[in-house]
Amino acid sequence: MTTTADIFLKWVFPILGGVVSILMFLAPLQAVIRARKERVLGHLNPLPFPAQLANSAGWIAYSYVIEPTNSQGSVFVFVPNYIGLLLGFYFTMSCYGLANAKTRDNQMLVMLFFAGLLALIGLIGVQVRLSVHNLQLLWGFTSNAILLLYYGAPLSTVYTVISTQSAASLSWPLSVMQVINGSLWLGYGLAVSDPFIWVPNGIGACAGGFQVFLLILFRKKHRHSPPPSETDTVTSSQRELTTGMADSSLIVNSTSSKLDAPTGSNGFPTGILVEEVVHDFDRSGHQSI
């Protein structure tokens, strides 16, 4: 006989947890769209996005290995993390194109680390020929470890937040949803006595609470416009193109002014001005080589 407690634990909690997880994954969407529109990364911290991608990929793998013993739970785990995976790709690729060289290098290192880790875990599961139970343990531990890194990724800017007394690099929606999501799964994990669930989510709720504390503490220092050092994300090729266009404009203007000079009886500029015009074009050609 199905009791109210069973319905609550087996249906309400995982469905509600899935909805909250999707909302947490969606939290940075507005900031990313604004950054894409303005073509400036600004204060947006892109490091949590590769972690979100890897976290969702790990839980998708976990949903595969629990299917033989818990097909219902497999769907509950897969759906929100499938959405999180797609959003993680979108966020990561969007911010990569707007970041400076150092930030892009950090993003690449994070992506390489997680890609290598997930591929290695999958190889171990296949080559060692683990049982279904052991595969679930393997991917359960892996997914929980990545989840902790995902929860902690926004804290990578804590030093900057404290030193500048500005919480502009932290996200209110993401921090609040992290607290709600972690607290929800913490309660569920305690209810079913599953440390794989309540331990990482309890830590995640605390990490989100700390971010909220920083946002409240430094709310008056919050700046919406990015500092000059962060807006200066133009690549060297863009600078060269801009400089070249400026030089070309100067040459054209200079040439036009010279061609407007007094002309001789044959209708052409005087000889000395022709020499200056030719010299300008010749100098431009040497500069462009």
C-alpha cells in the first residue's frame, strides 16, 4: 500500500528537485544574453559554466547506470541534467568568445580536466567489468565530487570580492537557487538516509549561503558597469584591424587634401605635390607589409 510519505518522497521531492535544478541552471541565462548582446563579459564569472557542463554530464551517466534498478529515478535524474548540459555548452561557448586570454586559458583547462576525468571513469567502468551496483557507486562518487566543484566554482572570485569589496562577480539568482536546490536535496537525502545525496548538497547549500552573505555585505559596492581592465577584451587582431583602418583613413584624407591643391596648366597637381602623394602611398605600402 502506497502511503502519503512514499508519494512525497518518491514523486514530489524528485520532481520538485528537478524543477529547482533547472531553475538553478537557468539562473545565469539573463546575464549571459546581456553579455552576448553588449559583446562584453564584464563582471560575469565564466568558470562555473564548464563545471555545470561536467556536472550534468556526470549525472547523465549516473542516470544510465541506475536505470536497471530504478528506471523512474533514472528519468528524474536525466531530464534536468540534460537541460543543464545544453545550457552549460551554451554558457561556456558564449563566454569563451568574450573573455580575455587568461580567462579563456582557465576555461580551457577546466574543460580539459573534466573531459579527461569523465572519459577515464567511463573506461574504468568498462575495462574492470564492474557490476551494476559498483558502476552506480563509481558514477555516484564521481558525480558527487563534480557537484562539489560545481557548487564551489562561483567561490573562485571570493578573493576579488573581498579585496575590491564588490560582489559584482557573484550572481544573485544563481546563489539563491543554489541555496534552495541544496537545501531541498539535503532534506531528501536525510529522509532516505543517503549520504551520497545529503553530504554534497548540504555543502552546496552552505556555499550558496556564503555567496548570498557576500552579496548582502557588499551590495552597496555592487557595480553594474565593468571596470576598464575587464572591458578591454579586444584581441590583438582586432586592434591591428582598427589601427589599419585608421591609418588608411588618414592616408586618404591626406591624399585628398593634397589633390585639392593648386593645379598646373595641364589640370594635374604641381610636381612637388604629386611626389608627396606618391610618397604617402609608398609609405603606406611599406607599413602594411
